[in-house]
Amino acid sequence: MTLQTLTDTALWKRARGGDDEAFGMLFDRHSRTVYNFCFRRTADWSAAEDLTSVVFLETWKRRGELRMESGSLLPWLYGVATNVLNNHRRSLRRHRDALARIPALPSSPDDAEEVTARLDAERQMRQVLESIKALPRKDREVLTLCVWEGLGYNEAAEALGIPVGTVRSRLARARARLRDGTDPPVAEPRHSRGHEKGERPTTLFTKETP
């Protein structure tokens, strides 16, 4: 049986025992989703790449704490990402040395069309974030997970460490406050090079952690 065929639960069991290859497989499996989540919260591709690395660094460091409930690592990753994003300047500063040791894939010159697409995606995402900035932070978190990321109530509750009923009430409150305006889009943002399905982001995880 290869690592690719193992479930998240089986891979996490190995990772908790110190198997960095199993953790690398989890990174390959979920980093694109985490990257998109970070981009939707920051409207900044570069920051999203760094924050994705921080999320996985934090997950590796805290691997002894997690006992998966849903059979997927994603709710835990969303929870870590939410905390990292809420303190992202401090998180990036605290992990600066570790991030500097993480190798990047060889880069190639950006063509004009890709640069334009990236800038356009950032501009559109900033407009979306502007449209929901008046919501309380906790309501925005639930809205992002349930509407943009497509999580069910139970998964969102697991990610945020709150009761399912609280997820329902926060989401209902957020939707009510947005009802008179334009709801944020659910569509997937455009991806930068290296984020197509099955590819790693340009910032890679390695076992070199502080």
C-alpha cells in the first residue's frame, strides 16, 4: 500500500509518530485548499503562500494535540489557518526564520496575461472582503468556512472548536446582515502557477522546523 492510497487518518497516525513523508503527503493533499482559504482572507497571493506554510509548520509542531474526529485533516487545518490569519503579521514574523529555510520551486518569468490575472483576482477579492468587513470577525469566519469553503455545520464547528448550534446562529446572522447587499461570491479564485490540481504551491513544506 502506497502513501497516496492511505486515508488522512492513517497518514496522520504516521505523522504523529514523526513520519515526515506521511505529513508531506497530507501537505500535497490539502495545501491547495488551505492556500485558497488564505487567499480569500487576505486578497494577497504572496501572503497566502507564506501563510499556508505557517499553517503546516504549526500543524507539524502541534501534531501531538490532534485526534481527528471527521476522518479528514481539513477541519483541523482550517482551524489552525483561522488562528494564523487572525494574527497573520505576528505569525509571519514569528516564523520568519523557518520560512526562510523552506525551499521554493525554480521560478519562471511571469507573462503579462498571468500577472494581469493575479492582480485582477486580488482586486476582486479585496472588493469582496470590503463588502463583509462590517460583520463581526466570528461571523466572517463562519461565513467563509460554510459559504466559500463549502464546509457543513459539523465540520465548521470542528474547525472553530464551537458548538454546531453556534455555527448555525452565526451563519444565519451573517446572511441576514448581508441580505440587503450583494452576497460574497462562492466561485473559486484564480490560481497562481503551481497551484493546479495535483501540484504543490511554490512554497514547499519540509521537516526543517524550529
